[in-house]
Amino acid sequence: MENKDKSNKKGGKKPGFSFYWIYAILAIIFIAIQFFNWGGSAVEISQRYFETELLVWDEEEGNDIEKVIIVNQEIVEVYIKEDRLEKEIHEEVDSGRGIGDVSGPHYTFQIASVENFENILRSSQSDWPASDKIDVYAETRKSWGTDILSWLLPIGLLIAFWIFIMRRMAGGGGPGGQMFNIGKSKATLFDKDTHVNIDFKDVAGLEEAKVELMEIVDFLKNPKKYTDLGGKIPKGALLVGPPGTGKTLLAKAVAGQAQVPFFSLSGSDFVEMFVGVGASRVRDLFKQAKEKAPCIVFIDEIDAIGRARGKNPVTGSNDERENTLNQLLAEMDGFGTNTGIIILAATNRADILDRALMRAGRFDRQIQVEMPDLVEREAIFKVHMKPLKLDKGLDPSFMAKQTPGFSGADIANVCNEAALIAARSNKKTVDKQDFLDAVDRIIGGLEKRNKIISPMEKKVIAYHESGHAAVSWMLEHAHPLVKVTIVPRGKALGAAWYLPEERQISTYEQMLDEITATLGGRAAEEIIFGKISTGALNDLEKITKQAYAMVVYFGLNRRIGNVSYYDSTGQSEYTFTKPYSENTAQKIDEEVSELVEQAYKRAKDILAEQKEKLIMLGDLLLEKEVIFREDLEKIFGKRPFPDPEHSKEQEVGVGTSVSAKK
């Protein structure tokens, strides 16, 4: 590049002359002719001045006016005799001009009526000698420039408007902004001029994923280390994980770390209503990538175009999305090779992607980006707490324990909500209670203390939530309780908050205890009031799904046996029949119902045995509206089972949690 620059400076060809300069010069000349009078300018006077000062006759000198020309029946041009221009009355007139049409008029003024003007001239010259009478001429002049402009201006405006509309249809500025460039790629290029400032140091957690991606970055920077051993660079890596876990952030870190050209776009950028546009954009994307190789192409939300082909019975054979996917498959690993181009893609729905897209040679690596564990959540909290003014006693590890199941995006939201809550209270720093309130706000929704609830409804809600708390307290595998509230929050009229144990597998006993604790609210209503209400809708929905999963998916039922009808490939969404017979379906319904009723009877037995303590707890909840773990300990005594997740911070009664039982 340096040699080319030098050659251009020394002996390179100069840029060719552009014809646009000719058009510009002609336009300037045309405007000058219209707006400048090269013969000089006439003195503009009024008609009254003409009649009283100029239209006079003297016996010795006669009349000063040579002739009068009426132009377009509106303007009168007055020409003065050459020998009279030196008179004092004509001082303003340019005396250096000649007389006649070449010199132009000396005076000019407007008239309202030609007939009236001629009458004035006739009456004023009635007693003049015939030799001194003024010659009057009439002319019709056309402004060719104005006429031409009146034709060209509308046509020019129409052409400009048409070009503007076509550019808007083509997608705005840049490579796709020119006319008829609708099939151009919409990818955003990040290179040495517009590099990304994020690298792997800015990504907390996700250590395994970073190791996989770092190897790709290292291959781009030091390819010889791998090629000497016969290794080949991976052609693609697919980031798979739930929403908010940091897939796009990892891609940004790769762009900042690799320091190679990086194309970024979304899967929806290929989707267009015009036939063939998606495939055209894929071709143009890889054409640009080949010119910038080695480079990285990142396609976010690739499931927009990568869905399995032929699975949708509604659309016909000519599916634009499928044509786009076919072109993408051919470009990634087709007959022609794309050396030096690495494809990164992200999705949270890998189960619906086409198998041809997932094979080795296209996406050689599938990198799982899972929900952060306890250590990773603590690291993420430290990152998002940096910009905040925190109270000295706030420990990120405590907040990490309080937020199991939270993604990186959820944790960022917690930190932001905590700062807003502190600002709302006019605090100088963000303390622990602000973070706990933020967790409550995100999980349960906005607190609604002004919601109108009758005393009887409030009593039912109090005993319902007390039933949840009492049953979970007496079961070994139920989640540890943190607090119980009957303050309406979001759509819930009350909630029992738990701190779920972070486990990867669950046993039959653990799931049964969870179902039993969930049914404790309805069981408490029946024991205390002798009737049940509709307040357990959320509980029933949850335990029905859980019981069905135990029987149908996890093989935790003796009658159905060790079988699972779960389809991890996601293909079941395209079928209209269940993968089992009607006889098996009836057995499943019976077993799910029996399992739920067994748990419900178990919850009622526990509450019937602890009825007096349940009443005490319900009355205390009606009085305080919010009770914590230590309040249950005062009524029920110490929990008879060990609590591995129980921490000192929770014992002091700072209450909140992640899993709300509503």
C-alpha cells in the first residue's frame, strides 16, 4: 500500500476531468445572465415623478425625453436625449452610456393601465410642437430563462423524488443505499477504523466458552502454529444458550480480541418480501468477506433463516426462507471453498435448526452458553456494580446467593433497578436493602399496597400463604423459605418466597415434596375455612406440569415404567398426534391425577396436625403483612432438617428470594 501511495504522488495519473464541471459552469452562466444586467441599471422612479419632472416642455430647450417604450403593458422605460444627460436633474443617470437600444433605458417605472398612461401623455403634449412630441413604442418581451426554468423545475423535482424513494426502498445509505441494490448485504463491518472496544476481560464468567472462542482468535492471529501440525481452522462456531446469557457479548469480545475484519448482522436481515433477495444478500455477504479475509462473520439469531426445511406444512415448495438457507449452506461448505472466513452464530433455539446446518464442516463447534453458577454470578455482579456508588457493607457474594437462576442480563437489570430505588429514596449510596427490593421488583412485579381487597379476601390470602410456608417448613426437600407476604405485587395477591437449591438432577422424593408444598395453600384454605377458592390457579398450573413431566418425561412412575416421551430435537411441534396410544394416554392421566391427589392429601395431613400453629402464623401475617424466616422459627421451632443453602444473612431477616410461589 505504501508503494502505491508513493507512485501516486510522484508520477501517477491525475484524476480525469469530470463532465459535471461543465454542467456547473453552464448553470452559473445561466444564472448570471438572468440576474445581472450587463448594460447598466436604470433609475427607478414613480409615475408621478415622470409626469411632474420629466414630462415637461421648455420653449428654449424643448423636451428631454427621446422616446418611451411600454414593456409587456406593465413597465415603462424612458430614454433621455444624449445632450440633456449632463443636466442637474439627470445626475443619478449613468452619463457614460450611449443612447439607443444598446445603452438601455435611463429611467423605469410601473403603470397600472396602458390606456390611462397614453391619455396622460396625449393631454400633456397637446400644446407641444409636433417635432418635440415623444415617440411611444410597445414591446412584448419574453424571459426565456424563466420559461425554461418553469418547465425544468417540476421535472427535476419529480426525478429527485423518484431517486429518493428508490434509495429508501433499497435500504438507506451505504452499499445497499444505491438504486436497485436491494440485494446487497446489510452486514455492519468492524475493522481497524471502526474496531470494537470489548474483549474477553470485559466478559465475566463463561470461562469454558471463552476458551473455545479464544482458540479461534489465536488461530487467526497465529495460524502457523496450527498449520505446521496439519490442523485446519474451524469453519464455524454456534453459540447456544438461553436468552440473556451473553452470546452476543461473547461475539463482541471475539471482534475486539481478534483485531480482524468482523461482519455483524442478524438472521432477520436476510428476510425480505421480494423473491431471491435473501439468497442474493448471502452471496454478497460472502463476497465482501472474501475480499476482507481472514475475517469473522457473526449472524445473530440464526434461527430466523436456519429453521429445519420441509417441516412447515402451510407454506408451499417455493419458500423464500428455505432458498436463503440453501444459499447459506452452499456458501459455508459447498463446492467452492471460503478460506479464511469463520462463521459465528448465536441462537436460543438450536433444537429447530436444520441438521445440514449443524453438521461438521459448517458449524464445527457448538458452544453451550449456560446460566451462570454461583461463582459466575458473583463475577457478573462485580462487573455491573462498578459504576454504582455502593454502601461499604454490600457483598457481591451475598447477592449471588440470592439470585439462583438469574442470567447475566437479569443481574444487570437488578443492579440498575437497585440504583433507581436508591435514587427514589434520596440515598447517597446503594445499600443491601435496595438490591433485595430490586430482586423482589423484578420477580414479583410492582408492589400494589393501594389495591382494594376485602377483609375476608385478605384473610383467605393470609392463610393460603401461611399454608405454603408451614408445609414447606415441615418437608425435608422443600426449598428453604425466606419470607411470606400478602402485599399484592404484580398479578399476585400474595407470595411465599424461597431460595431454591442449585441442583442439576432431582429425585422423586424432592419433586414430590415440592408439589406438596405448592398445594399447601389450597389445603390450608380447606382446613381453616372448609372451602376452597380460585386463588390457587398459579399453583395448580405449576404442579400439573410438574406431575406430567414426572410421569411422561422423567420415567418416575412405576405404572408407566422407565420410558420417556420427551423429544429433545424439537420435532414434536410439527406433529399432530401424541407418541403413545390412547390406552397409554388414559394411564398417564390417571397417574398424574393420583400423584397430585396423593400430594394434596399429604399437605392436608401435615396442616391438620399443625392447625393451631397454622392459625397463629396466619394471624401474625394478617397483622404484619410480611413475615420472615425467624417468625416461623418462633412458632414451629427449628426446622427438623439441615438447610445447606441457609446463610447468616438470611437469619437476620433480610428477606427476599428468587423463586416466588404465587
